[in-house]
Amino acid sequence: MATLTSRRWEASISSPGHDRRLGPVKWRDLIARLKKLGWRGPVPSRHDYMVLGARKVHIPNDREIDAGLLRVILNEAGISRDEWLDTD
């Protein structure tokens, strides 16, 4: 049984994209990367947002966006983790 667990662990660390994790991102970097992906904005309002066609994503005014909130924003925007990480 230990070997099976070891093999699963080895497979998981050798799988493509394993080390590509979402981390905290600065507000300025979030805006710049969304713009690279075609989003317009930020549109100033009570809650700033960015626009792509009919889609609207609210952007927090925090200096740094943690990984959990970034995941929520990307999900609302319809942006995959790989697409986001490839926009460096």
C-alpha cells in the first residue's frame, strides 16, 4: 500500500502544471493582466469593475488580492488558471 501511495505522489508531482499555483497578486498586476486578456477598465464606480463584451467583473480596492479571491475573480471572468498564468 505504501508503494501505491508513493506512486500517486510521484505522479502528482511530475504532472504538468503541478508547480503552477495561483498566489497573491498586486492590484496593479491584476488590472494589467486582465487588460492583456482584453478586459477594459477599471470603470470607476462605488465598486470598480472591468468589462469584456457583456461580462462585468468587480475588482476589489485591496492593494493585494489573495489567492482565494483571485480564484473567485477568475471564475467570474471565465478565465482558466492556465490562461491566467500564461499572461505573465
